[in-house]
Amino acid sequence: MPIVIHELVVTAEVEQRISTESNRESGERQSIDREELIRECTEQVLKQLQRQKER
């Protein structure tokens, strides 16, 4: 007998550390990381869409 999950609840705790020196130095790195994350997400979404199209 299969199990069907109608709702999934995820909880998380996030801490933000404030450091002016590291923010200045990592500002450029964060924008690069953000662009890379967007690129990777887009690639994965396109792969999923292609898989669904093949079915």
C-alpha cells in the first residue's frame, strides 16, 4: 500500500553574522556566487523540463 504525503513542513534556523570587514571583501565574491547559483538553478530547471517533455 503506497504512502501519500499531502503536506511537508520544513523548518530552519538562520543566523546572520555582521562583519563590516568581511562584507567589504566578500561583496564581489557574493555577487559571483549569486550569479553562479542562478546559472546552476536555471540549468537544473531546463533539464527537468526536458525530462518531462520526453515522457
